[in-house]
Amino acid sequence: MSLPRLLAGIDDLPMDQRRHTSVHGELPRWRATELLAELERSGLRGRGGGGFPLALKLAAVRRGGSSPVVVVNGTESEPMSTKDRLLMWCAPHLIVDGAVALADAIGAAEVIFCLDELEPRIHESLHREIGERAEGRRLTMGIVATPGGYVTGHESAIVHWHDDGIATPLPNPPRVSERGVRRRPTLVANVETVAHVALIARHGADWFRELGTEADPGTALITLSGAVADPGVYEIAHGEPLASLLRTAGGASEPIRAFLVGGYGGGWVDAGELPKLRLSRAQLRPFGTRLGAGVVVALGQSACPVAEIARAAEWLSAQSAGQCGPCIHGLGSIAAGMASIRDGDDPPTLDRVARWCELVTGRGACAHPDGVAEFISSALRVFAPELIDHAELGRCDACDASPTLTLSGTHAVH
Amino acid sequence: MRIEIDPIACDGHGLCAELLPELIALDEWGYPLIADREVPPELEALARRAASVCPTLALRLAPRHRAGQR
Amino acid sequence: MKAYWYLTRASGAVSLILLTVAVVVGILSIGRVQSQRWPRFVIDGVHRSSSLLAVAFLAVHVATAVLDSFAPISLLDAVIPFAGSYRPLWLGLGAVALDLLLAVTITSLLRRRLGHRRWRMVHWLAYATWPIAVVHSLGTGSDVRLAWLQLTCAVCGAAVVAAVLARIAIGWPAHRRIRIGALGALTAALVSVALWLPQGPLGHDWAKRAGTPTNLLPASERGARS
């Protein structure tokens, strides 16, 4: 079986159960230990940005104790990503399948689906589908609406929101796999990850590994945006060359300056590297970036990278949960520094900004500052000429152009 | 023994850096930078005092070879 | 034994002075007042030591007051307020201050176990302990007319007022409402004491009005109409 897998049978409307079964087949029931072994063999990693092996997470939750909870994370707080919304809208049954399979595998009696409060349409649709599926099972399934905000999608922020109504990350230790929702061991899995589980449960680990690479098996959803003819969500096999994906998306709409791979927690790569860029975690590492939640943005030559970065840096700084000093001050300094560089207004040196990036890494309760540090450090490397130029001469004509990087939900389901 | 800081509780008071300059420095915003090594035996008593004196109880002492955070 | 009576008054005064030191240093510490010569951990050490010493002298103060045979003060009166027969209100305030101080001290000793938030909630009671202790000393003691006690209370009072004002000023205008509230409370407290003193402890027949048992009153005041 080849592509598409997750996106098989998808069109503009939600797939109802009948169509879902005709496209994907029935969901077989597995013995818990066997499904866990199969998931481990598949090498499936989380698709929410962390890329953590699912089997390890499952093992940690099982060790955590009794009454575990499954949380399906559909908050999709990465602004330029729309894949999770797409899956939740178009293929809700696939997600419910995966959630149920995971719940059975770890012995959970409760599944919580999380999605952004600004998506009432998806909320209603999911609510309907869950209603149909919940009958006759000893499984409680509910939906929780989460507030906007970049750090809201963090595992512990979801737990915090669910239990106390505050959407900020919690101290770690303890991990949510030990103590999460209502202090019980909690598995938080991204929507796409859960959908992959549903397919592995049908077709097996060997099938899953037929596509992709040895180190990064399977397929992934990429949200492609920026200077391309057909932006949107695409399913690729891991290891696919970015150039090939671009062709599928109708090619670039103008000459490209650089690619942002991995969203705001990822990194920039010069367009010259395009022939060497392959989309998998292992193959992106030498370029100092990662696939993350599958966001790829093509920055055209007509855009001003400095203005884009400065604008993003300011937003990212404001998105801090405001709990940890180094994040608050560090991201603030970085944002102010990038703005000064853009305006040529007593700017800091690039080394100083790089130093700030080092100072915020690993010193917060969540990985938000680390992600921003990577985003900015890679920008310092890739856009050094433009940055130096702006530092001396100030704003350029392209600074006020309409931005390529989106900051918060202008989400249209493709 | 290793020094760990709860980043949410830490308010940058800086008493820890006063007591243990050998292991703790303050960044430009007043927040602690911990040296990535074990507390040597001769500094253990001071480390305990630093944990006790922290106004927000953000500084903790962990036994050696603690598994990585986050 | 007359010595107990002297000891209780002296140790009470010393305890109040030490408590004042603890409160002032505590206020400055949380206001992040720093200097090169006084590292913050030293300031923290002074705060802890003076508080513990204050408790020690308080223990002497209570023990000698109980042991002294002049006034009928029992050990229970030291912790259960307003139930005694000697100046019940004013002595009772001392018991309240003692209870609060015990709560603050014990939670501080167990701070690591309780966690920061719970410790902090109880520690705020310290702001109540000090003024209650001052009013207790002005109302209960027989030394209120004497210069040494008046001077002690005045200096301690001035120190705490200065520290509170400094604390309100640092970082103004953040948390404006709380600071204005604190300023208001401080002003109200000062005005109340200023009004109360001349009519109260410094007024006539205070010993009788304060609730000293009749048999202990000087003959001149017994049977005097209030």
C-alpha cells in the first residue's frame, strides 16, 4: 500500500463511519501486550513536535500505576500547522479508532480529546462521532476545549488546564506519564500519532515500515505554506526530498530565499541546500533543524527575512507562559534585539543575540525557550547578510510587505 | 549530589549564588546558572544551606546520577 | 519573688526589640534591599536568628510571668487569650501574639516539608503579630508610664513604620491597590495608637480600667469611681 495513508479517502467533508470503514477496513481488536509490541516494532514517533518514541511513552504510562488516562492532543498550537485540524475534521473515526486502541493497550477507561476553543465546527463534528462510538463500551470519551496560546499545546499545560483551568506548563518532574490528569498516569498523544496507531492496528508494523526510512519509518503530514503554488497539507513518506514535495505542491511561486522547517520550534535552512534536504528527523539534523510538527514554510525572495523574524520573535516572546525568569527576560531581550536590528536602531551584535539564545536554552519549565532559541540561532546563521545590512541601514522596502509567517490561527482547512 | 532549580519557583533572588559562587553564577537577569557537575564533598554543607535559604524553595538537591529533565 | 516580676518585664521588652529586628530585617529582605557588605544570605541569617532569639526571650517572659506570685497569671493564660483574671484583654492580646508567633515559627522550621505556598500564607501572620505584641506591652505592663518602655516602643515603632514605608515605595506603582491598602492600614494603626495612649494606658486609673484584680490595686485606686 502506498500514499496516501492517513489522507486516504479525504475530501472536504467529514468521513462518516460507513465511508471510513470502506476506505480503511474494520479495526481489529488486539491483546494489549501484542499491540504494544507491534507499536514498538513500528518505531512510531510522536507527531506533535517532540518526536518521542510512542512505545517509550506507553511503557512509562503503564509503569505509572492504575487508572491511566488517554489524552488526544488536537490543540495544534503551532500557528502554521493545519494537519491536526484536517484530520479531526475529515477523518474523526480514524482518530477515535487510534484512541480506543491506545486506551485498550494501556488499560485506560477514559479518553479526552483536546482541541482549540475556536474550532466549534470540529468540536461539534467530533462530538457527534464520539457519541456514535461510545455506546456499548466501558470507555468514557469527552472533549475539552483549550484556550489559544502557543504553550497551551504542551502536555503538562493541557493537564494543568484540564485540572485547574490554567493553561501553563507544570514543573517536570513529575512527568505527565507518572502524574497527569487528576494525578493519574496520562498518555498525551498528538492527533496524527493516534491516527497512525489506528492504521498500524489494521495493517501492522511491517506495513508501516514499508514507507519511510529505517531511522524514521512511516509517513508524516506536512503543512506547507509560503511561496508555493498550492499550500496545504501533504502526506509524505519520511525521507522524501523537499524538492519533490515542492513539485507536488505546484512548485515555488517565486525564487526562494530559505525554508523554515519545523515551525517556530524548528530552524531555517538556506534555499541553496534544497537538493540535499530530505524530510526526516535524522536527515534534517545535520542542517540544525528538525521536522517537529511537520511545518515547512518557503520564504520567497520578495519577503524581508529580518522583518519576518522580528515579528515572529515578538509574538513568541509574548507567548511565554511567564513563569520562568530566563524565558521572560531572554525572549524579551531577543525580541527587542531583533526589532532594533530590523530598524537599525542601536542594535545588539549578532553574537549578543546568539548568547541570549544560549542563555534561554534548557532553563525553562518547558521547551518553548529552547524552540525559540533554535529558530533564532538558525536565522542568525542563514540571514546574516540581511541582518548586518539592516543593523547598519535600518528598514528596507520589503519590511512592510504582507508577512509570510503566520502568527495565530488563520486556519482554513484545506 | 546535584543542584537543581525549579524554574517556575525561582524568582532570581540570588542568595544561592552568594553562598556557592563556585557552582552558581547569575545571568544578566539575575537568574542562576548551575555548573554541570556534582557538588564536591567540601561544598555539600553550603549546598544544603543554599537549599534552605532560598526564599522560594526553588533550589533542590538531587542525589547523583539523576535521569535527565524534561 | 520580686525577681520574677523584673525578669518578666525585662525579657518582654527584649523579646519585643528582637521581634522588631526580625520584622524590619524581614521586610527589607523581601524588598531585595542589598549591599556589598551585607549579602542577602547574611540578612536572612539575621532574620532567622533574631526571630528564634525573640521566641527564646518570649519563653522566659511567659515563664517568669507565670512563676511570679504577684499577678494571678497561669500557663494557660499564656496561650488561651482573654480567659485570665489579670487584665484579661491586654494580657490576652499577648497570648494571641504568642500563638501567632508559634504558628509562624513552627511553619518556618518545617518550611521544606510544607512547601513554599503554605509556609508563605502562615508567614503573613507575622504582620499581625508585631502590632499585637506592641499593644499588649502598652496595655498590660505597669511600665507604660516609664520612659524606658515608652522609648523602646517608640523606637521599635518608628523602625517598623520606616521599613513598611520603604517596602511600599520600592517598586511603586506595581500592585498599587495592595500598597495603598497597606498605607491606609498603617496610617489607621498609628492614628489609633496616638488617640488611645493618652486616654488609655497613660490616662488615669489605667490599672483598674485595664482589669487588674481589685485586691492588687494600690489602695488609692481601690474604690475609686471610673
